[in-house]
Amino acid sequence: IPTVARSGGHSYEGYSLGGQDCSLVISLVNFNNITIDTISQTAVIGTGITLERLYYKVHEHVFAFPGGTCPTVGVGGLMLGGMGFLSHRFGMSADNILDAQIVLANGTIVYNAKKYPELLW
């Protein structure tokens, strides 16, 4: 069964729905938490949060986020590419990832960019 993880669901080609009939879609929309540390100026962001909600949350703390321009895009999809108005100054969103909790194909959950540098290069 073709399987796809769906963050925000923004895809003109229908890839967020599997791209073909009989696909299994794993929705990540409930992974939408964000915790902002104003001291370290970092944030822990869930992959299911949309840019609209993310922008409002970072603005509450007088920060900015170099994301895309479409508010319905989920952060999980954004990290695969996408450019926005702040990209020229701060790089792409993926350039600013410090660490990530990642589920490998075998189901193992890893959380350490230093121990698994090949995952965040």
C-alpha cells in the first residue's frame, strides 16, 4: 500500500493524499504544538502545525520565522523545500533546524543530530 505522511495537506498535485487511489494517509495534524524559549531564541515545533498558526505564535514573542508564503502549508512539508519573504536574509526553514525527533523506516525513534548527523546534513 502506498503510504504518505500528511502535515498540512498543501499539494496541488495531490501528493498529500497519496497521489493515487488506495493510498494510506497518515495525518500529522495533531502534532501541532509549539514551545518558544525566549532566552535561547529557539522553538520546538510540531510537524503538523500550519504556517498560519506558527506565524501568530512566533509573533506573540516578537520573533520571525523564515517560512513560506502559503498559510495552509504544514511545517513537515515546508522543511522539504519552500521559500518565503525572509529566506534571503535567514535562509530556508530547513537551514535553521538545530535538531529533530525522527522516526526511521524500521520504526526506531532517534533524537540527536550529533549522533545521527547523516539525517540532518
